[in-house]
Amino acid sequence: MDVMLAKNIGFCSGVKRIIHLVEALAKSGKDVYYYGSLIHNSVELARLNSLGIREFNNNVEPRENTIVVTRAHGTSKKELEMLRKRFEVLDGTCPKVLKIHQMVDKAIEEGYRVFVYGNERHAEVLALKKNYGEKVRIVSGVDALKGLMLNEKEKFLLISQTTMMKEDFEGVASTLKSRSSHLKVYNTICEETLKRQAEAVEIAKKADIVLVIGGKNSSNTNTLVKIAQRYNAHVFHIEDERELFPEMFMNANTVGVLSGTSTPIYLVKRVIEKVKSKEVSEVGEQKDDINRTSVEKEITMEYVVQTMDGSFPELKKGVVVEGVVKKIGENGIFVDFGYKTEGFIPQNELLEKKEDYEIGKRLKILILSVGKESEEQFVRVSEKRVRLNEIWKEVEKAFKTEDKYVEGMVVKRIKGGYSVLIDKYLPAFLPTSHKGTSKSKNLHKGKEMKFKLLEVNRRKRSVVVSRKLYLEEEEKREKEQFFANLKEGDVIVGKVKNKTAFGAFVDIGPVDGLLHVSEISWDDRKNDLSAIKKGEKIKVVVKAFDPETERVSLSIKRLTPDPWESVDERYSIGAIVEGKVTKIVPFGALVSLEEGVEGLLRTSEIFWGRANKKKIKSVLQPGMTVKVEILSVNKKEKKIALSLKRVKGDPWENILNKYEVGKAYDGTVTAVLPYGALVELEDGVEGLVHISEMSWKHITDPSKVVKKGERVSVKVLGINKENKRMFLSLKRLTEDPWKKIVQSVKPGAVLECKVVKVIDTGCFVSVGEEVEGFIYVSQLSPEGAKNANEIVKEGDILKAKVRRLEYDPEKDIRKMNLSVVDYLKDKENEDYAQFLGKKDTNITLADRLKLKEEK
């Protein structure tokens, strides 16, 4: 028996390094413990244990010569720190695995999200998960990416567990690339692993059977098994020579031998020695003569009748003849096929139960043997083998076709897979890796299903089938046919599989379609998933699709026409329509005219006058029904401008009927200006209270009289309808205080007054309630001054003489000028007169000179 031995066998460099390391430490007298499974090979671990190299546990006490070596697959930073606090620790992480950790460190620092293709329970992957937590996502295969939507703005990195299958990794990479344009891919599968995987393909194609040597929990060994099973139906995963048994090598001429990276060379040698032993090689030389029997000639009953000469012709094994059922026996049936004696078909050579046969039924039978019983000849024949021969031909023919499909039935679960009967009678082998279901789910026994032929070897009685490849190709065909017949606008019924924040995935046959949340309703306010339940069937329309990425965009709202398509037919400029307020926005309000059609009611079209957000909410509330006028319709941009104020009408149209000059009305101060204040009497009707009409006394700051938002009473002074202006007054609602003043005060009168404001040219003084006069700077002091601020300040009390008093209410003239200087002159003259003993205050120049001499 020939042995095809892989070139790459024994430990990989990473495993070899750590094994040599622990052996050297043990020889140096160290008490060596390994943390976690050092390598995935129970035989080698047993050998290391015999050298005193043991697995670490929590009962190990720290001693001077104790050292802990971490596994080649890597250990988390937290675990390393914990160990280093109590023990001397040597990090045994494979340099290639360490490089992956450094790569992930850098990627996360640069803002990448990391995908790791691997087994989430493998030590390598566990260490990454413990170190980086949610920053890395473990992907077990292409199926794990179904329904995954990636953010186009994010960056992604894809790496692999070092022991994974290259083809599967490329499949994951291809799927992720189709969903993100910001994906970096690094093939971190170990080079030595890739070489062994390539050899597995080559050897599995050439060898009759394949032996893969390695630990049952070794990831790279299991990967080699899966690869070999794709090309060979007779693949056996063994840990050592003790798992070999002769029956494995039946009809085998060539044995292929592969080993995992954790398998020592001495185990490989022991397996090869067992394969070449006499016990195994003799079994391999055995053949199945019955199965190899060829049907040389098919003889019909008519042929036999025509050639009979009264003697029994020579019968040959392997000849097919036609017979008729003559009798149902205890253990089978008897058939007449034109010879002197009948043929006998035992139950195990019948296609059906003997009770199901009727006398006279015609059968095709194969002659198996000729013998004698009670001096009469009898012929042993088979119905089943004729049918098997036909099935073999059909299977061999199917194997030569492009599809290579056959129908069969799962009979039972056997080691490494399932036993399948093709067309009820031809046994075939279905490997577990090709069952086409999840690992935990078994196939139903007794159920007819289709398979793809992987291997057909009549000489070896070997038929290997795959349910997985059939399903994959069938799915591919279904998808191709689905997309070939699919058209935009097609209406289909699908089942909601799951919901996300951005939409729902709907099962529409061979693919899932995405119903984006924006495609639920033409009315944006109803675009949420609350009304859609997982598992329910919904009617959708195909919005768009891409056969290459297998993406289908679905829509519910497009089941009905876009209301904006004919919006200009339903809404014309100037028309008054009814709508419902849906939302108050900073610049106005949104009004729904119908489902999917919303118009904008700008603030300027709500009020005729000034408006703000607070004011809008005081007159409009969401849910309120309003009548509005259409101002414009933009079908292309889907915009409609509305007006509320135009429905109400311009209040200035009949302003003269509502307001009379000389009458008082209440209003609200809408603005305080440097020259007065604006007061709104109603929406759109606003008037100006000039600063001069705010108070009878002089003011320079209107904000000291009124405040914005304050309610005030005003008197209408004038109305200009054409220019939409109204003149108002605050002060004229009170009695004119000047009227009283002019009755009691005349020019020449001396008044006590209070300085209320000082300017460069003089000062304003209060001479009574709401009445102010003015004193020029030249009249403030006899000494004279250029600036009134040098002489007086606000609050000073002065006595001054009225020099001028003007009052003409018809012309709106109210003026009073006073003089401190005149007052002082008069006072001085009074003093002189009193000194001179005069009764009047007319002092002459002679009087003054006389007074000066006396002094």
C-alpha cells in the first residue's frame, strides 16, 4: 500500500519554539507550569507531563524556582498582569499571534472597527476579545454577516485567526467589501497553515483514503479535515495509531497522510508504520467480486423461447433475463424465465416485500448462481441487483452532467456523516461537513431530498454526495432567476424577519429586502416601524435592486401614487383649502393638506403685523384645523406656500370704520424705538407713539416710559390708510398741565424749580406736575460759563424768573424760558432799595456810587 506523506508535517515554528522552551526550562531545574492549553495535542501534553511540565491551576504556590509559561495562542493582558504579581512569567505567545495583537492595537488607535474571522471559543480569539472587548467583532463565516449594514463613514479592518481556511476568509472579505468602501483586509492566516491547507487539497484528490493526524480540539487540524473532505469521501481524523482499524483501508491502494501544526513527528511515524503493517495492507488488497460483475448480455424471455431445443441451456452468472412471478414462497418468490426450472429470489434480493408481489408480474432479474437440490436444477436470481445496475448507470450519467444532481433519502447517522440511499437502493455517503444545516441540527431520516454528487467510483462501491453544495447552487440559481425576472415596481408579499433603527428586513424569497423607514409612508410623520410587526406578512413594491450585491430596496408608500405627482392638479394658486397644523417651527408652522402633502405657513403669512414664535403658539397648536390660501406650488421641490392672514383679510381695508381720530383704544407695545414706540391695536394694525407724544414733559429715552409687551391705552391722532400708518398719543389721554400753568404763571414770575436734566447749552427744570421749562447757560449765573454742567447738576433746586411763556395748543406750542440771572438781579436791587430806604427797587447809578463810598 502506497503512502502519500505531506511535506509539511510535525510542529509549526511557533509550537516548536514553545515546546523547546519548556523542555529547556525543565532541564535547568525549573518547576514549569503552562497557563492554558499549551498546545492542542493530548498525546504530546501527556509526554510533557511525564517530564514534570504541568498545567497551571489556582492551587500552585509561588516558589523561587517556579515559572509559568503562557500558551502559544496568546493570553490576555489582564491575565498576564495577574500572573506576574505572584510568579515569574514567560510569555510563550507565538510571534505571529503577537503581531496580530499589535496590528489591532494600532487599528483601534486610528479609529478602525475590527472584524476577526475565527472561532469565538478559540484561545487566540478569546485573548483578542478579552483585550479589546466590544472594539472587535468576531465573525464565524459569511452567514454571520447576513443583514449586517455598515456605516459608510466608519473605517473597518478585517483580520483572521491564524488557523482558519483561506477560501472561507476570502468569502468573508468579499462580503464585507461589498458593504463598505472603507475596509482594510489583512490575511493573518499563518503561512505554514496555508501550505498545509494547499497540500491537503492535492493529497485528497489523489489518495484513496486520507488520514489527518492531530488533536480533536485543534483548530488547524479540523480545518485540514474539512478541506480534505471537500475532495475525498474517505477522510479520517485520528490522534494516533491506536485509532486505526483494518476496515478503514478496504479497497485502498493509496493512503494520504496529513498532520496538524500541534502534531509531533513521532506520532506521524507511528501512524505510517501501522499503515504499512501486514494487518492493514492485506485488507487493502481485498476486492468485491459481486459488485464488479459486469452484465455481458441481457436475455429476454422471447429469446429464450425461440432458442430452446428441449434441453436446459448453459446459464451464466451476471446475465439479465425476464421472468414471471409463479409462486410466493416463505423466504422469497419463484419466477419462471423460460427454463426447465424456476428461479428463486430471496427476500433480500427483492425490491419490495414478497407480500407485495402478484402472480404473473413480469420482472427483470440477474442470475447470481446455479446449483442442485433434490436432483433438480434451480437458479438463484436477484431483482435488486438489476435495479442497482440501472441506478449505477443513472448516477454515473448524472455525474458527467454539469449539475451532478441525484435524489436520495437519509437512512441513518453514521460515523463522520450520514448513510443515504439513492433511488431507495444505492448506498451513498454524506459527510457531516456537507449536510447543509447548522452544526447542532441533524437531517431528518426518511425524507427524500436532492444532493450533488461529489464522487462516483463503481469499482470502490463509493458514492459521496453533498446536500450543502446542492443547496448553495440551488440558492444561487434561485437568486439568478429571481433577479432575472425582477423589475422595479413589482408588487410582492414578504415576511418581516427583523427590525432595526433604520428599517426592516423582509424575506421576499431567495433574498431579504430592506424596507427603509423613509419608505413606509408619503407622510413623513408616519415613517416609523411601530405599525410593522416581526413575523407578519406585508405587501411591498420593489423600489430598486442590484443583482451583484443582492440588495433589494422595498417600499410600502409606493404602492400608492406619490401625491406630489399630481399636486398641481388639486391645489391652484389663490385657492382656499382646509388643513391640519402638524408642527410649529421657528419660522412658522407646517400644515398637512392630505397624507404626504404638507405646506409651509410662514410667520409673515400668519399675522399681518409683527410676529414671533411665542406669538404663533398663542394662536396655532398642532392638531388644529385651519383655512389657508395657496400662495405657490413647487411640484419639483415638493413645496407649497400657504397664507392664513389672507384668508382673514387685510385689517387696513376697513380701518376707518373701526378706528376714529380722537378716540382712545387699548394696544400692546411691540417695539420701543429711539424716537418713540410702536403699539399694536390688533393683528396687522400698528401705530406710532412719537417721543413727543409720550409725556407732557420733555423725555429723551422712550424705554423709561413704556416697555415692550406692555398693554397701554392710546389716543388716535391720525390715520393714513394708503400708507398703512396710524399716529397715536399717550399723553393726550391726560389733561394738559400747561393749561393750568398759564392761568397761574405769567412772565416775570419767580418760580422754585428742580433741575431734571443738564445739557451743554442749559438745563431742563421742573416747574410743576408734567411741566418743564428751560434755562440757557447764559441765564444760570452772572459770572457766565460755557457749559451748564460747570454750574448745576440734576436734582439742584433753583429760583428763577420766567422770562418767556408761550402756549398755543392748536399749534402744539408749549414753551417756558427762565433765568436765574434775572432773579438774582431783582434780588440784588431789592437789597439795595432796602439799604437806601427806598420803597421801590429802581436803583439809579448815583445811588450805587453813593452806596459804594459809604462802604
